[in-house]
Amino acid sequence: MASEILEGLGVVMNDELKGLIKDYENNQNFINEQNKKIKSIQASMAGYDKKKTDLNAKQTTQKEKLAQMKKDKEDYIARLEKINDEQDAISKTLQELKIIDDAEEKAKAQKEEAARQAKLEAQKQKERQAREKEYAKAKAAAKKAGKPEPAPPSEPEPEVSEPADERVSKINQKVKQYGSSYQSSRVKKYSGAKTAAPLNGAYLKRKFGNYNDPVYNIKLFNENIVLGSNSGDTQVKAVLPGKVVFAKETAVLDKVVILEHSGGIHTIYAHLNQIPPTVRVGSNVKKGYIIGRIGSDLTFEVTQQNYHINPLDLISLR
């Protein structure tokens, strides 16, 4: 009897044990599945975090690029303004010294350019009215024929877009007020003998004459050249014998020396950082005499009898 009872208990306990084992296995499988899901979620989170990090890095790079582009644009406009201000400063000094006296001619050129612009605007207005008239005719004809109304006429694309930046627009308007042909007409061809450059090892950094700005389509005219030196020598020498008519510090051009030579020629040396005490107004200097020193670049201009001369017609770069 006792053995039968024990045997029955064994069967019951065995069934319960099997059930417990089955439950354990089910629970373990469930835990494993949940662990897989957790790992999958963790992997997704890691991927999300990586994407977020990459996106933040891209945004930072874009911000840096935009900041650099803004700085580059600011530097570019500042250079345009600097060139324009320097031209104005030299022109004003030459007018004060009666070296270049073109006020009357400038006024005439300004008047002619204003008349030309007015004529262009009148022509545009005439063409605009003609387009509107043709459109009205086409519209009436379409209505009469029961056809769809034609599209209104569009304005033709401008030949050259106006600069979007206000500061650049001011430069552009200032340049355009005399017309593009005026400054070219103020140039005279020099046919005399050539002389040495004002710098040892001189090379050209900015040329004389017309310059079309590639970014804002502004037509500038450089009345001077900019020279650098390959030799490291910062001494500036008189290219011809002459008399000092101007030698002092200026607000825009740093220190400036202007020499008067025979034949109505004047040479202008700007952006000097030193002028020797022997170079003063009224003193005479020989060809090759050291009239100053530069830090990096020399702005060099030549005029003859109220006209500008390409400095490279006068000096030789070797």
C-alpha cells in the first residue's frame, strides 16, 4: 500500500516537475525573445544616435561653411570698397595739386551718361507699351473666338543683373555715373624710353585699365598698378629724376610721395610706410633715389599733361 502511494506521489511530482520545466523553458524563451528585442532596440538607438551625431556634425560643418562664405563675401566687398576709395583719394589729391583737372569733363560725361540712361529707359518704356498693346489685341481676339486667354507678356531679362548687396550697388552706381568710355578716354599712350621699376624684383599684382569684376559684374577702371617685390627689398626708388610736390601721410593711402618730372609727367607712389626726412616738398631727387619703403605692396601711378598713362609703358619689369 505504501509503495502504491509513493508511486502515485512520484507520478504527480513528475508531472509537476515536467510542468515546471516546461514553464521554465517557456519563460526562458520569452526572456530570450525579449532580450533579442532589447538588443534590436539598443542597436536601433545606437544607429539613431550615430545618425543624430552625423547630422549635428553636418549642421556644424554647414554653419562653419556659411560663416566662412559670409566672411569671404565681406572681405571681397571690403576689397572692392578699398580699391574704389583709393582711386578717389588719389584722384582728389591730383586734382588739388592741379596735376589732373578734369572736373569740367567729368561733369560733361556725367550729363551725357544721364542722357544715355534716360534714352535707354524711354526705349524700354516704348517696348513695354508695344508689348502691352499686342497683348490687349491677342486677348480681345481670344475672347471673340471663345479661346483661352493668352498669358500676359513678361519683362525681358536684364542684360546684366544689378548687384544685390547695397554696398556693392553704391560702388556700381558711382562707377557708372560717368559711363564706361569716359575713363578710357582719359588715358594717353606713352612712347618715350622705358626706365627701371620703383622696386627691385618688382612683379605685377594688379594691372592698369579695365577690369570686369567676376562676382558682381562691375566694370572698374584701374588708373594705377600694384607692384610686389620678389627680392624682399622694401626700398622704393624714383623712376625718373624730379621734384617732390607731395610727401605726407594720408587717411586712405598711408604715406604718399608724388614727383614732378620733365615733359609734364608725374609719378605717384602710395602705401609707403616710411618716407625719409630728405624727401620733402620742393626737394629734388635723382633717378634711383630712395624715396620711401613699403610693407608689402606699392601702388604706382603715372600721369602726363592731364592724362593717365599705363605705368608699364614707362617702367620695365624684369
